[in-house]
Amino acid sequence: MGGSPITTADKPPESVINRKARAVYPCEAEHSSELSFEIGAIFEDASPP
């Protein structure tokens, strides 16, 4: 038998897809696993940790 049909409740809201964030302060990386960026840098597909 088939699985349950996918409903809109199973999909993330459109606001979660393509989420963007803008830096409000600069940051200089201290380690190779970190990013450096300037004020106003835009990060796409950003999500909280």
C-alpha cells in the first residue's frame, strides 16, 4: 500500500524557504570555519542554529 499523501501541513511555509538575513555589524573571522563580512552583507537561505 502507498504512504500517506503529502499535505500542506507537511511542507514548510513559503516564508521559511529562501529566508534572507542582512548583517547589521561587520565581523572578522578568527577561525577557518567562520565567515568575515561587512555591514549590509546579505545571507541567503539563512536559518537559526
